[in-house]
Amino acid sequence: MKFVQLIVLFLSVLLYSGCLTGDKNKNDANKNIETYTQDLDGDMLPETIKIENRFTIDGNSVVKIIKGQKDKKAKEKFCSFIIPGGYKKVDFVDLNDDGSKQMAIFYDTQDEYMHLGIYRLKNDKIVKIFSTSSNCDIDVDFSSLLARVRVGKSKDGSNDCAGGDSAYWEVWVYTGEKFIKEK
């Protein structure tokens, strides 16, 4: 009898402490938001980038960029845009070696395609400078002198990328102004 009372007491303590409840913690709402600090426009003031993955809610992700400011009392300037899929990761790269970073954002869509969008902040506006998608894979090399994006494609146009012979790579190279397809 004493043993049963101890178990009931232990379970009650766990229940009231929240371990066995299904309610989300107030902080759980922010688990889908990742925050980064990078200088996106080359003004030596880092922007705050918040990426919220809302894929399970509405099939999109939201990127909000808060401009870096010298005067902390000034009104906050920001811009935002929507990624049409589930956010996977972001790489911050300096494609022009000019001190400003671009965002290479990887995301998936419901049709199970992988996507890459590369964005820059210019004149307080977001500009997409490159985008691609693949049902196979996307591989990037931003460390070389000429940045490269390799996009896996199936030779026969099908959705099957399993075989080594059935896939080939489409290669895009950054020229300093735009990405061009390598022949």
C-alpha cells in the first residue's frame, strides 16, 4: 500500500511539473525561429536575420531582416519575404568579396524537391540573385574563387535519382554579377 502511494505521489509531481502534460511551453513557440547576425549590405552594421519555419502551419517559411542601426533609439527598419517551402538551412556567403554577405537559403517543398535561393540586401530591399530546384540533390562550393552550384538532374526527366547513371549535374558559376550555366 505504501508503495502505491509513493507511485501516485511521484506521478502527481511529474504531472504538475509539466513532464507528462501535452501543453507546449511558452518558449516552444520560438523553436521554429532561427536568428543570425550578419552584415548583409556592407555598411559595417550587422543586420538581425530571423527565419521562421512555418511549413507545418501554412507550407511556407518567413525571413525577417532587421536593419543594423547606430542609433538604438531610432525606429527599427526591417524587410521580410516568404520562402515557399520548409526551411532547411542558410549559408552566409560573400560572393563579391565586398564585405556584404548574401543568404543562400535551402528549403524543401511538399513535392519533395530541394530548392536553393540566393538573396542579397540592396537599398533596404531583398533581391533574389539566383534560384534552382532539384528532385535529386543540390551541392554548393562557395569557397572557391568562382562560386559554383551543382544541381542534380535525372537524365530521363523522371523523379528517380537512385542510379548513378541516371543522374547528371547541371553546374552554375557566379561571374561576379550573375550565375551562368556552365557548358
